[in-house]
Amino acid sequence: MTTPPEFSQSNIFKDWIKHLLPNLQAANLAIILFAGFGLIYLLADLLLPVFAAIVIAYLLEGIVHYAETKDLPRLPCVLVVFSAFIAFLGFVLFVLIPMVYKQTIQLIERIPNMISALQLKVMSLPEMYPALVNQEQVLEIMQSLQREIIQYGQDVLSVSAASLVSVVTAVIFLILLPVVVFFLLKDKAKILVWFGRFLPEERLLSLRVWKEVDIQIGRYIRGKFFEVLLLWTASFLTFSVIGLNYSMLLAVFMGLSVIIPYVGATLVTVPVLGVALFQWGFSSEFIYAAVAYSIIQAIDGVVLVPLLFSEAVNIHPIAIIVAILFFGGIWGMWGVFFAIPLATVVQAVLTAWPKVKDQKVAM
């Protein structure tokens, strides 16, 4: 007697569900993951100060925890670390940002001169290489370049207008951010206990995954912060010594470029070498700047990254690129920044996910 198609399809569906969710703890973990992803996706814009505060709290928690291992009380440690954070925030707001803004304005003012110099270089190509470039091609290139510059200027103006509208939001953000960071550090244990009240009782698997993710994300955030800080400092000192214009602005670009793995280093090459080329031309100074830039990038890739992330990131480069594209498309810059930690979450879940025959996790 043949098995009815409905019965066979039903068994296949049940076997698939059983393989995917072999026990109650796996089902609870799946619910927690989907609920967390949904809340973050829906409330990312509204709770941006909270998410930013969580990132900073992760960064500072490592310092506080290290002090606690030396038998120091938590509250004094939190106060000292938080005071250092406020001092650094004040430096960024009142020293770094005004300096970067000033150099940005200077660079924008010089863009017309740079464009004129570029036009002269391009217009001379037909005379220098008549077999490769003709006058019509040069005119087409220049028209395309002018359209791109006009579009870029319009985008800058629209961003500036939007920024003016959101000044109040930025002020509120800056006020709320330190407050949330302080209470996340001070009341960490209480917050975790309160949050645990809303989770299912059968959460041994979820706790196992969370412990692994907590360690990896903490290491990654702290490592990324120190990488940005070291690369920014080294770039600023190097560019200042060789006399490169807009040294602070370019150093900030260098530091922030590491937020986007593999791609950021490529993107920052254009402004650094472009400024050096317009400042010195093809001279020995330009060669010095290019060599110095290459050395900084090599030290970052060969020394800093293995030193800071050897224990935090163990993911294939292709998986990292896919994570950047996927999470960056969902959450923009925050998704790009957290692409590696989120990929670590996925890896931890897949590693800890129980199989049908796994008896280590209680049913």
C-alpha cells in the first residue's frame, strides 16, 4: 500500500522542523534571535543613542573589569573610567571636530584650483599622446567630470541642510549618550537581571551563545577602537612631519577607514595621495608621502590587525565581505561597523546549535 502524498509531505515537514529545532532550548534561542533582530531593525533610528551607548559601554567595560580583577571596588572604577571618557569626548567635540571642520573648509575652497590644474593636465594629453587620446575624448571626460562635481556639490549642500535641521537632535544625542553610558556601567548587573526576567526559563543554549558572543564583540569593539586611535595618531604625526596639507583631516580619514575592512584602506588612498599630488606634483616629497602612507597601511595590516584581533575574529574574508554587504545594506554605517561582530554572532549560533542527536543540551 502506497503512502498518501499528504502524509509523506507532513512527515518531511515535521522532520525538517525537528532537525531545525531539535529541542525546546533551540526553539527559545530562535525566538530570542528573531525578536532581537526585529526590535533592532524597527527601532534602530529611535534608539540610536542607546545602541551607541552600548557600544561605548562595551569598550569601557573591559577597563572596568580589568580594574575589578585587581580587587578594586566597581563604583570608583566606573567613576574614574567614565571621567576619562568624558574628557575624551570633550577633546573630540571642542578640539578635534573644530580642527577637522576648519581643514575641510580649506580643502573645499581649494577644490576649484585643483580642478583647474586637473583640466590643464587632461587637456594636454592629446598633445603628449596623440595616438592614444584625441580632443573629443578629452572634452567628454571633462564634461563627465564637471557633472560629477556638480552632483557632489549638490549632495554636500543637501547633507549640510539636513544637518542644520537635525542640530537639536544631535544636542539631545550628546546629552543622553553619556548618561546612558554611565548607568550601563554602574548598574550592569541589575540591568542584566532585569532583562533576564523577560527571557524563557529554558535558556541554557542561549546563555552559551551569548557568553561566546559577549566575549567576541567586546574584544572586537575594544580592538577596533585602539586600531582607529593608533592609526589616527600615527598618521597625524607622520603627515605633520612631512608637511602634508590637511594632516588632521586626512589622519581622521585614515583612522575611520579601518571601520570598513578591506574597503576602507582603498577608499582613503585617493584623498591622501590626491592631496599630496596637488601639493607637490610628481616630486620627491610626493614619493616620501606615498612611501609613508604605504608603511602605515602595512603596519596596520601586518602588525596591528593580528595583534588586536587574533583572538576576536576567526572568520573567512569572504564571509566578512558578505557580512559587510548584507548588514551594511540593512543598517547603513552601523551595519558596516558591526558586520564582523554580527558575523561572529551567526558563527556562534551555528557552532552551538544542537543537532537532532545532540544530548548535551537538556530537552
